[in-house]
Amino acid sequence: MEFVDSEPALNEAALQKTAVRPPERVRKRASLFRYIWFNRYLYIMLVPALVYYLIFHYIPMYGAIVAFKDFSITKGILGSDWAGFEHFRYLFSQDKFWEVIKNTVIISLYRLTFGFPAPIIAALLLNEVRAKFFKQSIQTVIYLPHFISWVILGGILINLLSTDSGVVNNIIKAFGGTPIGFLSEEAYFRTTLVFSMIWKEFGWNTIIYIAALAGISPHLYEAAVIDGANRLQRLLYLTIPLIRSTIVLILILRLGGIMEAGFEQIFVLYHPGVYRVSDIIDTYVYRIGLTDGRFSLAAAVGLFKSLINFTLLVLANWLSRRLGEQGVY
């Protein structure tokens, strides 16, 4: 009988296998390439979006250097002289700049506080409606204002809220009240802005939450009913927790745009009589940039605003992950 020393042979085979095995980094790269090739058609569909963002969002970032130059139209961006942080120092020394920052933050917080919960509440209420025709009719009615531009809505609001012949003030006068300057008095202007914004956009924003609610399995509700949960308990302990990640995601995105207070709406509705409470960063940039022709100063304001938005987005995303939620990235 012939004895075979199998252990050295096995060790030699293991060594050979280890010797030809590619490094971890190479194997991961090959796996990534195989994954991309396997999903190549999806990535091809992504190309137009990438080209769009490259042309219209990333290449224009080059123009941000205007904030650090004394821009001259005749010399161009490259030919203009460098000014360093001179425009930023000038801005920070202006009381008007801090006033528009304050107005932007206040109006944005109003919009976030009252505008963010509105579509969630609307979606939850619509989710409880069982009559399909009634539910679709309500959805259509609340979606419609989104498709009307602020120019047209501004005219409608002026006609409705005018102190002389507006419908609302006529009703107030009919009950013996005093006409209210919703758009002409500083005390009411911000409130009118926020509620008109909610009226226009909350219906459209419910689409996201209705889509999230549609993804919840009906079996969960059936199980909850069998366990004796009533409608309110199903709402509090089943529906809201299951769409919590969507709510957090939208909230992060809204916090990232806290310095966007709605240029179109305010530009249509505001006037010099309410500048003190309505002039925001975007309208300020429009006036000093296009009207006064101070392009470098306007670019400095815009860059400062973008930096704050970016910082808030990163902080909100970090906080979301720390609290165990899924972030934007």
C-alpha cells in the first residue's frame, strides 16, 4: 500500500491560489465595472441629466470668481482686476445687507413652519378618504394652483385683497370692520406671502407623500385592524412611522434651501412701501446686480447665500444620520 503525503500538496495549492488572487482593490474595481456594464442601459438614460447639470449648473460656477474681481464688461471675467474680499467686506459693513438676511430667514422660517406640515396633513387626510371620485376631485382642485404662474396669481391676489374693491375687504366692510391692507401694510405682508405660498404649492407637494403612502402594504393595516387598532391608532403607530424617512428627507432638502425665500412671489407682490419687511437676498441681488450694474457685489451676495445653504444642508444631513434616519447622501 502506497502512502501519499497529501498535506504538503494542499499547502502548495493554497499558496498558488493565494499567489494568483488579485488584490482586494482590483477585485472591487472589476466588480464595479461588471455592475455598471450589467446596468448599462440605466446609466445611458442618466447621461442626458448629467450633461444638463454639467452645462447649466457646474460650468457656470466658473462665474463665481466675479465676486472676487472688479468686474468690467469690456475686460471680461479673466481680464478684470482682482479685488480679493473687498466686496464681502463692503457687504458686511452695510446695514441693508443684514436687513435682507433677516427678512430672508424670517420669511423662510415662516414658510417652513407653516408650509412644511400642510402637504403631510393633506396627504394623510386624503389617504383616509375611501370614495375614489371624491378623493381624485380634491386632489385635482388642490393641484391646480401650482400650474398658475406667480404673475397671474399676483394679479388675482391684488384684486382679492385690495383695500378699495377687493372681495375680502368688501366682506370685512359688510360686517362693519375696517379694511385691512394685506399687501400694503408691513404688519400683514409677510403673513399674506406665507399663506398665498401654501395655497399655491401644498397640493402639489402632497404628491410625494401620497406616493410614500401608496407604498405601504395593505396587509399591515389588515393586521392592525385584527389587533383592534382604530383609525387614529393606525395613523399614529403605522402610517406616520412608515413615511417618517420621506418626511425627514424632504425636511433636509427644505433646510438646505432656507435662504431661498421665493423670488418670483415677492418680486411680483412687493413694493417700496414694504421693502423693510419683504426685501430678501434674491430681490436685493436683482436690484444691485441688474438695475445698478454692480455685478461683482451681486455675485458676492449670491455666493454668500449659496455657502449658507450648503452648510445647512450638510449639517441637517449629518444630524439626520446621527438620529438614525437615512440622509440625502
